[in-house]
Amino acid sequence: MSSNDPLKLIEQYLDRVRVYLPLDSEDAIVELQTHLIEEAERIGEGTMTAGSAMMAIERMGEPKSVANEYAGSGKKVGPVPAEYVNPVIRIIVVIVGIAAAFVIGASMLGVTLTQLLGADIQNWPVSIPIIIFLNLFIIIAIIGIISIFDREKPLTDKTTLETIFGLGVEGFKPKGRLDALGDMIMGIFWGILLVLPGIVLLYTPKFVNVYLLVVIFLFMGAVRGALFFVGGENNFNLAIEGILGVVWIAFAIVLLNIGWPLRYVYVYSDGSWGLFNLVEFFIEHSIPFPPFDWIWAVIMFVTVVISVWRIIVSTMKITMYLRAGKGIWWQGNWGERRSLRTPLWKRILGEHDQFQKKETVYPDGYTEPDESQ
């Protein structure tokens, strides 16, 4: 939906550009944002309005073209047009990563691939290229049909296809600073809670032998959250997250075999709190106890899926940063997007003067002169 707020219009347009750029392109987005704001103010003779913002956006051009021309975001790969290379790769990685996470989680629960897919894979490997070809044909047809319906949308509105591609952007979005703070606080909270004597009394004999390992892992998770909170996303923090993911998967197998961790629960009766033996209650009333083990298995499944996804994302991001020539530690970004209002006052202070000294050439051929000369 279109907005009358010029900053919102620019933000919506840049959201479209972001879809077609590589993951590490936030600096490019900030520079494009600065150019748009400056051009909108120039068109509005010092005042940025919704109309001047739209004129600046139209002058810059289609998001796909801007992404390719500005950042050289890719060449044609097989049947995939250049502008779709980055989003298609991202969305494929997201789908494959989620599928791998679910398969590993299901395997831990003893579910075979045959059970998961509902049928045996026949005629392998002959059927694989046929299935791939048919899926590619269907995808290309769907993209063509969707593009027809999206032709009349304004430059500030995401197309249906871009909304789908946006899943890839969100899937690799850095951890937000508040999320990192939440990880730190919750890790400390649950770690302390699990070692309280009144809570330890509730554990089954099997879980008593390993609960301290769970506590240690929770505190390590709190340290990971603190690292992301202080340093943002960098290779060191991503490596820590990946290692913790591997450790948790191995430990989850142990916890899964141990089963439901609580033997007792607290109940309020006759004006006071007391311990209630869950296991004995179910045995005495001939009620099957397995449902609690199933609940525990589902909890383990969810945590393993999350861990596998974190391992995949961390590995990909570390590889990406290494290719960019970055080392182990630096002040990285958090998941929150930088405010579009920031360049307005920072530019007044002179932080963005270097942009004003550069000649800007737009897709329609217009050249903004260097006002400093």
C-alpha cells in the first residue's frame, strides 16, 4: 500500500532493491538511500515531499536494474535471468536448509525418509533430472504469470514475486540486538532456575545425571547472546553459534533417550504446596505415560531443527565474509535496519558530505552536477 510519507516511500522502494542484492549489501542500500533523499530534497527545492520522493524514485528506475547496475549483482545462469540469480539462490538455500533441518530432526525421532515422504522413491536416479526439469518449467511459467499481474504496481510496492523472494532476505537477516539481549537474559534466567534446589527435586533420576550439562549449555547460549549484543554479526560470533548448534544436536540425542525430565510437579492442596508424583499417578491409574515422552520428543525436534538451520546459515555467512576479505572479529551489523531518518541529521553534521561531492548519473541520462566545484 502506498504511503504519503516520503521516507516511507523510499524505504518501500529500497526494500524492493534489497531483494535483488547480495546479502552483504547494506552499505549499498545506505548510499542509495542517501542519493534518493538528496535528490528528493533537490526536486522539492529544499523540502522533501511525497511527490518529490516519487520523482526521485522514478528517476532512479526499476529496482532490478538498479541492483544490477549499481552492485553488479550477477550474470545469467542457465535459464535464470541476471536479476533473479541472487534471490533464487537465497530462496533455494532457505528451502534446502529447512528441509535438511526437518529431515535431521525427524531422523533423530526414528522417522525414516520413506515414512516422511509417504512413499519409496522409484526409478532413482533416472527420475531425478525429469523431476527437476518439470519443476523448472512450472516455476518459470508461474513467474511469467505472476509478472503479468504485477506490471501495474508502482515502484514503491513489492511485486508478488519479490514478496516470495523476500523470504530469502529474512532467512539470512542478522540477529537483532534486542534478540541477542533476549538470548543472554533468558540463558541466564533458565540456567539459574534449573539449578535451584526446589527445581532439582522435580527431576527424574536419569535427568539428574545430566541437568548440569543443560545448565552449562544455557550459560554458553547466554555468552553467545552477549557476543552478538556487543559485537553484532561477525565471523567469531557466527562460528560460536555454529559450534553450539553442533553441540546441542549431539546433546539432544542424549536427552531424547533420557525421555521426559520431570518426575514430580508442585501442586497446591490443603492450603500448602506439595510434590505430586506424575509417574506414580499414571502407573496407579493405568494411564500410558508415553504422551509426555512424545511432548519431550517434539521439544527436542524443534530445538534440533533450529540448531541445524543456525549451522547452515552461520556456515554460509562465514564463507561469504571470508570471500569479502574479512577476518575473525569486527563490529558487525544487527538485524534492525538503519533508520531512513539518520542520513538527514548526519548529513547536516557533515558525515555524508562525500556523497555531495560526487557526480550522480541516473538511468534516464540526467547528471547531477558537482555543487562543490
